[in-house]
Amino acid sequence: MGAAVELQAGGRSVRLSSPDKIFFPERGFTKLDLARYYQAVGPGILRALRDRPTTLERYPEGVTGESFFQKRAPKNMPDWIPTAHITFPSGRSADEMCPTEEAAVLWAAQFGTLTFHPWPVRRDDVDHPDELRIDLDPQPGTDYDDAVRAAHELRAVLDEFGGLRGWPKTSGGRGLHVFVPIEPRWTFTQVRRAAIAVGREMERRMPEHVTIKWWKEERGARIFIDYNQTARDRTIASAYSVRPRPHAPVSAPLRWDEVGVAHPQDFDIATMPARYAELGDVHADMDDHRFSLEALLELARRDEHDHDLGDLPYPPEYPKMPGEPMRVQPSRARTAEKQVAKKAAKKAAAKKAVPQAAQPPEAPPSGPTAP
């Protein structure tokens, strides 16, 4: 696999073993190619990860091998990489790595990390998100161009409700992500409620093209706004993260004038370094802004008061939440209702079919008999 090499990042030296190991057979990209990619975009991906609890999506043998998500900080992690203590919906907790230096990204790449999944919080306040993340997820029958159409309408919705500004990026697949930096004043539950309000407003404006339906059987050929990506412990791949697909695509930050012009296949570990060298991090100013969710939360209150639109289902692994509707797939709920109705009808029919017990003959009238 070749002798180990030393890579430099931010004044630190990071050892990379087996640099010639093939990580992307279709393109011939090696572990060293992966690390050099992260070296090239170091300031950009650090901006996306800095001080955030981060889950590592690891492929130690490359994209065709076994993979796993590592939430807990590895035991062999160097002491110059800090951690944050986070709590999962299950009630369990863990210490997750929080990159503060570019070298932390290279260190993770040494252990086969392709994708970085940061929480929308910082390590100094892990219970109040500082980003509202909107995931535009194409469903079967739709594609990236449909996500683009939804993204432009989303931009208008965000501006209308509180003058919010979103920063778009490709998902690395067929979808788009839009991140809005927010003041860290609201809980995960409140931020999720704001995301639901955004989704419902999008449904009203684009009913044939956008859906917020949680159950796949109800979505149809529309763009799904995955509001549950804002729930605690749900994460979205960071900007500049490599995605585990054969051609080594990356999640590419975009300017709004590029949404619909650029396409996901334009960005991979071979092409992104040149773009970055020319343009730098096109999302570099995100941290200079913090927006309020008050207008979206007021929209959520109006939806509930005027239209009786309350909470929506959480993912199946989450505990039942206050105010959450029944977490049952609609087709199963209908089947269950039919079975109950069928049993009730069968019981009624059986009761009706039972013959009435024979009644005794009517007794003759009492009193004296007429002569």
C-alpha cells in the first residue's frame, strides 16, 4: 500500500498510512487523493465543522467496503481535538469530536472518513441550534431540476418570513440543502416546528411539486422537505464532504445565481480543488449572520390555530413526543380500521342471527267468566 506519508495542515503534521489504498475503484482515487482533497478545501470544510459535534461516516476499506457511523469520539483521538457531550433522543449520551483545526479533518480521513455529519449546534451550547437546515429531497419521478425549482421558491419564502437568507449547496446526490444561520435561542423542538412551517408554506405554493408528507406512500413524484432533519441527533452532510458514491462527488456550496446552472456531477474530489482555488469558500460569510425564527414560529402558530395543523410524526426510533399525531403508516391505519369495522359487522350479524327464545303462550284474562 506504500509507505506512510506526512501531510501538513495548519502547522500540524498528520500521518497517513497506506496512502495508495484504492478508495474509489471506478475513478482510481486513493486514500491519499481523499486526504489531499481535504487539504485543498481545508478552510472551507473547517468553517462548516468548527466547534460542532461531528459524526464520522467511515469507509476504512474504501467506498465498496464495509461502512459505519462513528458518533463517539475514537479512543485514539489526539488530545488537541476537543469534544462535546451530547444527549440522544434515547436518553443516552456520548462525547463527539468537535473539529477546531484543519488537521482534525485529515486525521479523520486517515481512518477512512468520507463524510462529516456535524450537528447544527456548537460545543458551548449543544441544546440550541444555530442553523435551520432545509433538505430538499427528490422522490422517485423527480430529479435535481425539480429540487432547483423548489429551492428558488424556498428562497422567496425565507425572505418573506423574517427576511431570512439561506446558503444553498448540493447534497452530493440529486438533492439540495439550504442552511440558514440563526440565533441560538430556540430548542430543537422549536427549530423543527419552524421547518414544518416552511414545508407547509411551500406545499401551499407548490402543491403539485412539493410535499411534507412523512410517509413515502403519500409523497408521490414531488420534492420532499424533510423536516425531521432538524430533530435532535439528525444531521446533514457538511459542505465539502465527500459522498460515498462511485464517482466521489462532494457536497458543493453554491451561490444562488449558480442554483440551476451548476449540477451535482460538476463537483467531485478532482474538480472541487480548482474551484476552491479560484473562488474560495463561497459560503465564507455565513457566520457573519444570525437570523430570527420569530416570523416562522408565528406562521406555525397560525397554522395550528386557523387550520388545525399541529405536529407531524417523528422518525420511528424517537420516543413519543407531546402533541405528536399517531405514528402509524396511513395504509396500515386504514387496514386496521377496516379490520375493526369488519369484526364489528361480523359480531352484529352473528347477534342478529341468533333465534329468539320461544315465548310462553299468552295467559287467559283473569276474572269471572261470562255466563
